Amino acid sequence: MRFSGTERATVELDGYFHPRALVIPRTAELELDDDGRARVSLFAFHVDNLQIAGIPLIRASYAELLWRVAVRTGGRLGWWVVACDLSSRRARYLAEREIRYPVRRSEVTTSIDALRCVSDRGDLVISVGRLSEHASPERRGVFTGPRAEWEVPWSDDGSAGRIAPARVETDTLSAQTVGMSVTWAPVALVRTGRLHGCGTSRPR
């Protein structure tokens, strides 16, 4: 199953945390900085007109927030998905069944001005400032599952984004997600019009 659409807003934000409470797959190794901290990357988007290949009558628009931790696995640099926050019931079903994401029910909104995720576990609200210089996204493989045993057929058109200041207004969610509070970067990468493409995860 293949999914495609256009993201009206995409926000990526890095953070660092001490991974003492995070259980990672045995097949993966965390990338640590000089202070022994792991890197987590938020990938938030709002996709419009998402379609399933071969089923043209089904379309959807929704916001999603992926929590990805930087790892090395199988000799490759990758993102291991530790959580996927979604509000759409249909999107949650497909993300869990087809992509094998660890899905959580949350109210997610994403725009070029802000990212908001509200759930029973905690809240995350980040405001995004004025866009400035251009920057390119980092491209890695995307893996999921408790053993990182699934690879997501993730596609990215590599379109350049813009750097923008990011301010954390509320964060009671990151510690619930990665086991420790996160120190977030002061800037985010913001894109508009990114071509969204992914599909049924493949066993590694």
C-alpha cells in the first residue's frame, strides 16, 4: 500500500536528552553527543489530499507528529520511530496496521507558525517565528518496531526549507515519550509543499 499527498506545512525540530530510561532495539546503536546525550527529532506535518494508490475515492487530510531518535543500524544512519501522535481515527488505523508505527491518540495541529500536540500523557506546544535562510533536510532511513525490524518506505523530495526560531511554550510530553526531558534546539526547519510519500513497512 502506498500513500501520497502534499504537506501544507512541515516542521522539523531537534532536541537532546539523556537516554537512561529509553529502551532501544538490540539491533540499533544510539548516536550520542560529547555529553552522552541522544538526539530526538520531531517531524510534524499537515498533509492534504492524501491518497492511497489504486483507491482514488479515499482521500484524507490530517496532522501528524513523529518522534524519531537518531541511530545506527545495519551499518546505516537511521531514524527509529518511538511514537506517532495522530488525531484522525482512520490515519491511526493505517499508521499502526500498515506502517507499524507505535501510534498514540492525540490532538495534533501543525502550521508554519506553530506545532501543538495535546494528549492524556502530556502536551507539547512550540511556536515558530519568522522564516529566514534556506536549509536542506537531513535524509536517513526510517525504522520502526521494538526491534527496529521494519523499514518504512519513506520518500522525501529533498526540497529546501527555511530556518526559523522555535520557542517551547509547553512541554510535558517529551519526558513521557523518551523517558527524560528534552533540551530543544532554538531553531526549526520549516517547509511548505513537501511531497508526502510512504507506504506499508517492509521487514528488514
